[in-house]
Amino acid sequence: MKIPPAADLKREALAGLTTFFTMAYIVVVNPGILSGSGTGMPFSGVLTATVLLSFSMTLLMGAYARLPFAVAPGMGLNAFFAYSIVLGRGVPWPAALGVVFWAGVLFVLISVTPLRVKIAEAIPDNLRVASAAGIGLFLAFIGFKNGGFIVADAATFVRLGTLDRRAFLALAGGAMTVYLMRRKSPFAFLAGIFGVTAAAWLMGLIAAPERIVSSPDFSSVFMKLDVLGALKLSLLPAIISILFTDLFDSISTFVGVAHGSGLVDDRGRPLRLKEGLIVDAFATLGAGLAGTSSGTAYIESAAGIEMGGRTGWTALFCALAFLPCFFLGPLAGMVPSYATAPVLVIVGALMFRSVGRLDFTRIEDAVPAFLTVALIPLTFSITQGILWGFVSHAALYLLCGRRREVSAATWLTSALCAGLLILDHARW
């Protein structure tokens, strides 16, 4: 890449730092989800993996794709990894990392061939929007749980928890975050997290670490994936689900941000979409190797683009900003789950607002979308929502006499989803 003039380089640097600060919360939140849920993964190892993936793939996005997008472990996919695959299915976390790796392999193969267009066309618009809304509810549910607002109940499944000091700190952190977001502060999420953490420390709810900095942990989860252990028929639905969710997320981010910021060609297509998807695919493959859940391009990149970022230099500066995070493990480790709970709820709300774009005018469109939105949080599985969405879409279009409107690729995908459901749940 050519070095731009000094004025342009300064603008790109400011844009890169803006993007970093709007998404730096992932350095704390992702290890909290993957290690704090009882998966057995160490916090320090996942933090190092998170920073490694974010730094390397954001760097690749800038140097190879030459796009101003940052990459990091995706919200929603990290919850799916921890709660659906590891805890829900009882899959050991090394095998779960293998699942992420194989999803990445498939994503790479799709991204370098015309097949990516066919798969993208096979996804009905209503299901794409519904999956984002369902994942938003899923994240919010986890956030309410981590904040102590929701607890298990034998009679009603869930109920309101005890509103103790932790819950009120979470509420205060959420209020602070929303206030700063309204003022368009790039520090909104970080301020909420660290504000609650500082207050918890002053109240004696948590203890300060013995040291402030530490060396990166490359020994606990890095390259610890079980590639062969993930090659089981029972794990195929999880692999397909990660693949589809990654594809939804990537295309939605690239298309949405590109159209909103003018990063399109003469025919209105996002610039260098193929290269961006290839980097995104390697972010999933690389996540399995690094020791974290799937990586994806972040919608928060729009903040840096709004600051004037237009080239890969924005991503390069953002990537460099992740480097100091390798050494801040002890500080990140003292952050309690109720400090990050508001982030999960707010991000969930931002994802759920896409529900307004759903078409509910016809029953054959409404039911598949509703099943997708509802089943993701109710089954604690993104997989189940997506699978039932596809199957019901094809079945109801056939029943209502609209089979000609369903493409061959959608029929094939729906048949695959039906097969995965039978394989995973049918008992004779």
C-alpha cells in the first residue's frame, strides 16, 4: 500500500483509533463469556487469543483487503460457542475450537469461489434479519443473567433475581453507557465497564490484582484445538450454524456499512467485497487456532469510517492499538461479570432493532421469521433458530403455493437443515 500524504495519514490514524475504542470492550467481554461460563477455558489464555486474532486479522484486512474494517471475535458467536456447544452439548472446549476451525475452512472455500454468491442468494431476507434479532435477544438474556436480574426457577423456568448491590451497579453502568452513546462517545462501552469495576472495587466487592501487567498467555488455549474430535456427525449442525451466521454477519456488515458510507463501485456493490470476505473467513479459521470463538468484521468500524477512514490504513492503525492489550491481563481479569452485563444487553438491543425490517404481512413469511427470533434465545442455540427458520420457510412456501419463488439453492439448504435436525434430535 502506498503511504498517503501526511494529512490523510493523520485522518486515517484518528479513524483507526476511533474504531478501536468503540470495540475495545471485546478484549474484556469475550474472555468473560468464554471462561466465565464454566467452560474450563482460562481467562488469560482467551484474552491473549482475543487480542491475537483482533490484531492479526484487522492487520490483514488493512494490508490485503485494503478496507477500513476491524475484525475481532463476534458477539453472539462467542455466546453460542460457550453456552450452546460447550455447555449445551457437553463438547470439550478443544473440540469446540475444532468446530470453529472447520467452519472457517468451509468459509474460506466458499469465499474464494462463486459459491459464496449462491449461498448468499439462498438466504431469504426475512431469515437474515430474523437471525440478527434472535441473536440480539440471546445476548440480552445472557446479559440479564450475568447481571443477576434473571435467575433459574423450578416452576417458571426463570424469574427476577435479587436486586442487590451488583444489580444496581449494573444498572448504573448501563445508564452511563447509554448516556455516552447518545453523546457519540467512542468510550461509551469501556467507560461503563470500568466505571462499574472501579465502583465494585471501592465497595469491596472485588479485589485489585497483585500486579498491573503480565506476559501474554500462549500456553493454555493457543493451538490446543482438537481438529479430529470436531469431525463428528453430531457436531455438523454446529459447524453449519457457525458458517451461516458468519456469512450473514459478514455480508450484512460489509454491505450495510459500505452503502451507508459510500464505499461502493459504480454499480452500487461494496468495494473489494471478495477480499473482505476472504479475510473474514480466515478470521474464523484463525480463531480456532488462536483459541477463541469465530472472528468477524465489526459493525463498529462505521465509527472510524464516519471519522474519515476510507482505506486499509484505518485498519492498520486500529490493529496496532490492540498490541498493548496483550499485557493487561491482570486488569482485565478483575472485571466482574455484572460490569460487562450492560454491554451484552445494549448490544443485544442494537441487534434486535432489525426486527422492524421483518415482513409479517403473510403468514408464510411471518412464522419462519418468528420461529428464528424466538427459538434462538429459548433453546439457547443459534443453530436451532436458523435450522427451524429454513425448514419452516420451505415447507410453508410449498404449502401456500409459492414453491416457484423458492430458489434451488434455498431448497437445497432447507433440505440440509431438515437433515441436520433429524440427525441431531430425531428418536425412533
